[in-house]
Amino acid sequence: MKSFWLNKQNNKNLIVFFTGWSFDYHPFEHLTCENYDVLFVYDYNDLTVPQDLKELSNYENKNLITWSMGVFAAYQLKELFKDFNSKLAINGTTTPVDDNFGIPVKMFELTLKHAQKGLEGKFYQNIFLTENEFEKYKTQPVKRSIENRVAELENLYNFIRSKIDMGYENFYDFAIVSDSDKIIPPKNQTASHKKNNIPVITLPHGHNPYYNFNTWSEILKCQQTTN
């Protein structure tokens, strides 16, 4: 697990963002940080806690945003976030490989089997709803090696299977589900959040919704419209 400060200006407000599989911070640099320090967490080849995550006690207002596989990864470190003001899950669940509450097993294993080909081809197209969003991504793409990203998915799957009987403890405050998500079935996400009593807001986006936002605070404000 790696971390990178997108913004560190000694603000009183903090956002910690756990990204999804295969990503790094480059495609998120279009989001304005405003008066938030923003710590980006990525690369789940292992779940060793970065030092940056251990040094957050000085912030007055702390917010956790997690996306896709990051929803699962952050949940494994939930003790670190007990004093956070808000904890948001976006297009992901705490059981990321599950026929009813995540990515169906056969679908995930096919993705894993063909991970290198997918990363070289249509995977990134499929995570966006529109061609325009994909074109924006291509101007600031992921810069990690394909080999590193393939290994990450293999390591994540091994870890997920080791946690298959893990129950859910009250953690996330609310969730966003994109109704055009092609990666994790929206109905499975909604079922998982309903089972765990997590309020849900549905948005008309794809798996990666971030080109529909201009600032990190806009994402946080979605909580105000949960049902």
C-alpha cells in the first residue's frame, strides 16, 4: 500500500482517499482540493499501513472517501478511522468478490485471468460511462506498470479469499452507487449496503464517476442527499 499527498498545506480539514485496483493519483489531479489536505492511498499489493496514515491526529475535520477495491482495503484498516467525521464508500463493497454482494466470482476470475490483456485494452474504457470521460482519462492516465497492476489483483484476490467469512462491523456512514456501473453490478452493491444498513445515493454515472466532479468537497456533499 502506498500513499501520496495530493495537497498538504496544514489545513484543518482532511480527506483520505482509497482508490480502486490498478489506479494511482494521476487521473485524479483535476479535482481541486480547496481548503482540504488530501492524502491519496493506492497499490494494494500488500496492506501494510503507510506511515502517512499513522500521522493524522492534528486534523480537526477528517473524512474518508473510498472507491471500488478501496472500499474493501480501507475497511481492513478500520481502526485507523474511528474518529473520522464521515466515511463514504463509492461503487464498491466490503465483500468485493461475491455473487450477491460484489463482483460475481466467475466474472472476477475471468478478469484476473485476462488482466494484462484487459489493462492493455478495454478495461479503462469500461469503467467510464461516456467516451468523453475516457478521453479525459487519456490526458492523465495511470503511470504504474502493467505487471505491478496485474500482481495487485492477484494479491488482492488472495487476501479477499482469506477474509471470506468476515462479518461487517458498523463503519461506513453512506454509499454512492452508480446505476451504470459495468464493473460491480449496482444491484449487488445496493444489496450489500442494505444488508449493512448503509444509506445509499444513486447517481447516473459509470464505475469511475470522478470526471463529473470538480472538487473533492463536491463528493463529500453528496452525503446531504442520501435516502
